[in-house]
Amino acid sequence: MAVSRRGLLIGGGVVAIGTIGYLNAPAARPQRPRKAGAVDYAGADWVAAAPANWRRANRPDDFAVDRVVIHVVQGSYQTALQVFQDPDHGAAAHYVVRRDGHLAQTVRELDVAFHAGNRKYNERSVGIEHEGFVDEASSFTDAMYASSARLTAAICARYRMAVDRTHIIGHAEVPGTDHTDPGPHWDWDRYLRLVGAAHATP
């Protein structure tokens, strides 16, 4: 299936911005142990992105994490996983959420995923992709909102982020981006209520 320029979160500009400068990044502290296939969020499937689409790091020791960036695929869950596994694509988000709420993790939260199109935002954020299209309100199901909100609440708790629109942003709000996701049909009020409720639950 062909993916249009608007299709998927990531156009050519993101590839260039996401990769420039990484070769000369400062050395991180000693790496924490990693277990093959392990996920940061219970219940997520591990579907590894190609190494060209992210950079190994040791967050939050080397880069403080203080943002969650919400994306919409402009396509299917499976399409997102396929392109994140393509080394020529040059980009990936940490997580992908399916319409029924099922989750995949493609990049460890320790590492810098090339998802936002802005180097500093990549370093400081966790990116969450959502199956669907920005122009179709029906893309955003109850199950998707609930599952994504629980994931975001867990990320906020892990990095001690406030549950608000300063720390939970859309891809369109990243400086320098030309993307519009999650678009006009993403219900931010509803989403923040769900994240807040999940965050308050022990």
C-alpha cells in the first residue's frame, strides 16, 4: 500500500530534522541494562522499530522527559508498524495505539525516537501514534481514548509530569512542524479527563 506525503506522521522533513546532529551527540552515562523484547508499559506488544529510526540513549539521565506528543498515523495500525520497521523511513514513535485500544511499543522510552520533527522535542518526549485519520472523527474510538489515556497517565507518573496541555501536546504544536495531527476531531478535554482519572487511580 502506498503511503501519501500526508500519510503517516512523518514526512521527509522529519527525517532530515530528526537525524541531523545525532552523530555528534554527547556521550551518555553508562547504559542501564536492557532485556530483549521487554516493554515499558505492561500489555504492550514489542514490535521493534528499525535502528535507523531512533537513537540509543539513557533517558531520563541524559535527557529529561517532560512531554508526551500525540500523533495520528493517517493510516492503519499495521501500516505504522511496517514503516517504523523500514530503515529508509527515518522515523518512529515509541508507541502505536490501535482502534480497539491494543498497544505496541516500537522504541524503548530510554531511547530517543525520531517522531516529532524537532531534535530537542524528540529528546524530551515520548511519542504516541494513534491509528486513523485526522479528518475522520470515527477514527477515535472509546477504546482508543481509554487505552491511550492510561498509557499517557503511566508516562506522566513515571517522569513526574503534570497532567495538562503544557506536558501533553499534539504533533501540530511541536515548533517547526508542518503536521496537523491529531487534528480537529481529537477531543482534548475528554482525553485530559481520562488521563487525569487514570493518573489518580493507584
